[in-house]
Amino acid sequence: MPASTESPDDSIALLIDADNAPAAKIEFIITELATHGVVNVRRAYGNWTKRGLTGWTKVLHEYAIEPVQLFDMVKGKNGTDMRLLIDAMDMLYTKEVQTFALVSSDCDFTPLCTRLRADGKQVIGFGGQNTPAPFINACTRFLYLDDEAESSEQKKARKASGNQLKGNTKLMNTLRSAIDAAADDDGWASLGPVGAYISNQGPFDHRTYGFSKLSDLFRAIDAFEMEKLQNGNQTIFRVRRK
């Protein structure tokens, strides 16, 4: 499985479904994307005459986000989803965009994610805990905006225990297969290639389990061994041998 082609110099298109995204999380979104590349395109879609979007109108200029106006065609329907999709497809063919960031909890964007990834693009999703699984799974990575709102004390309180992690069959299979894929003849694997392999499998974020680093997640599970190399700059892991 090839490693991710994402780099800190990638051009990113940030497309926001303002009807289904909290304006209060924009700083977290921009900060997160800055670790992946440069956010050259920033657009938010909605009917800006509505009071419900007041929170977004207050941050548009501060974060250089272009508002795209969609008036309601019938009550409750303004064509936001369709316009966002059309713009994304235009960018796919006309701009050098490597990463698309979609901010929404609407599963209607699932086919768009699938199409973008079929062309080799990275898709980073941002949404709430209520986001349907098909949309989450279609993204390269997905970050929960509700988690970001928690205090450090709340995050610590919800950190999964080692036994809870070991009881998560899907998680354990993902971690084991990543180590197996990146391991040397003695079963040891460096964290970098392991993390890249996990990312290639689907949307995964160690913070979902309450850990700030992937290495901390591995350390919490006694099914894995950890060892620091002599230079102290690299940590390697392997599945614990019986």
C-alpha cells in the first residue's frame, strides 16, 4: 500500500457547508489544515440572509473566506449542496488542488468524496458526532468538531482504557496490520510508516480515543512492545510476542 502523497506544501480547497457546520470551530479547522498545506481556496456556502448564519458572517473576513450566496428555491432548500459539489468538480479539473477539506455533517457529500479520492486527491472531513458513517468512511481523514470543543479535563476523562482499546476488534486489527506491513524481519516497525499505512486504510484519528499522539495510543495497549533506538529520536513498535 503506497504512502500518502500529502505534503505541507499541498494546495488545499476549503469548502464549507455553512448550514451544517459550526462557525465557532473555524480556528481549529484552519489550524489543522495548516499542518497539511496552504489553504488557497476558502468558500462558505449558504443563504446569508438567514439569521442562522450570523455566526459565519462574523468570521468570513477574519479568515478570508469567500461567501457563496444561495437563495432558497423552495422553503428549506437553497441548493447549497449542489453548488458546492459543482465547484469541487470544477476545481478537480481546472486547479492544482491536492487536498479538499469538506466541512459538513451531511452524508449527501459521500459520492463527492469517493469521486475526488478516485482521482488521487486527499479529502479531509470535519463534522459532528452525528455525521453518518458513509461520509466519514469516504474521507481520507475525518475530524470531529465536537471533540475539539471539549476541555482538556473532559478529554482526559473520556480517554479509552487499555482494556477498552483491546476490546475494539476493528481498531486492533488496524494497528496490527499496520505494524505487520511496515515491520522488519524481527517484527519491529517505525511509527512513521505505521501511521502512513493506517491513514491509507481509511479515516483514522488517534484523538478519537483520547490520545494526543499515535505513539501514546500504542503505549496504552499492552498487546504491543515499544523500544527507543539508541539515538533516542525514533521509537519502534511490534506486536507483543507470547
